[in-house]
Amino acid sequence: MVYIRIETEVRPTEDFEKVLKALKNLFIFKNIKTEDLGSERKLIIIEETSLETLRKMYNAMRRQRILDTARSIFLKNLKGETIEVKLNKQAAYQGIVSFVDSDSESPLGPISVVISSKNINAIIDWITPKTSRGRPLWESPPPEDA
């Protein structure tokens, strides 16, 4: 089974609905929680157990032709059965996948994405297959046992 956790901070200068739109541009989700962090800051937390949560990000990476880059980032951030990547929130608002290495690279704070599964390598192969000349060598359905 896959476990996906997506979270991002909503800062006092940000509009909650716009941050939510940034998340909806890259992810499909049903479960959303918010935590009050004080000082007019909130944390949006999404927890899902379906790879369909990642379908919009999957499509965006193909549209942007960044599969090689995304695959190398996923593999670099793979620890055991878990991948953790950070996305630029402002780019997500535009429907664009833009990876960041540190929180400081995203002025309004990043979107943190954690994907855990016993079959994490099959998930990586599904979402970011190997490519040749920018085209996927294969396309496979999402792993059912993820």
C-alpha cells in the first residue's frame, strides 16, 4: 500500500484559497487537514493512499518534458521505502512541477511530498520512467501492489 503525505505552510501574506489551488493543480485529493501554527500561519496536510493522488503531477512532468530530471531527483531522495521531494509553491500555482533542494529556494515555503511504499521502485518507474531523447522508453499503469 502507498502512503502519500503532502504538506505546505500558508503564511500570513498568502491567500489560503490560492495555496489550495496550487495543491489542486498538481494533486488529486479528498482528505485535507489544517493545523494552526500561530502567528496567522497554517499548515495544510493531505494524506492519501492512492497513486491517483499523483496523476496531475504525473501528467505535468510529461507535458513539461522533465522525466529525466524528475527521475534523478526521486532516486536521489529515495531513502529505504520513502521518497521526499519539495516543490516550488508559486510554480505549482501555475500547474508547473519545479523541484527545490531547500526551503529557501521557494520564497513562500515549499510543498513537501512524501511517498512511502514497499514497492517504491515500481512507483518511481511508473511516475518517472527512463527516457531516450526525452521520450519514455515505456509507459506502465500504476503498480497495483504499491
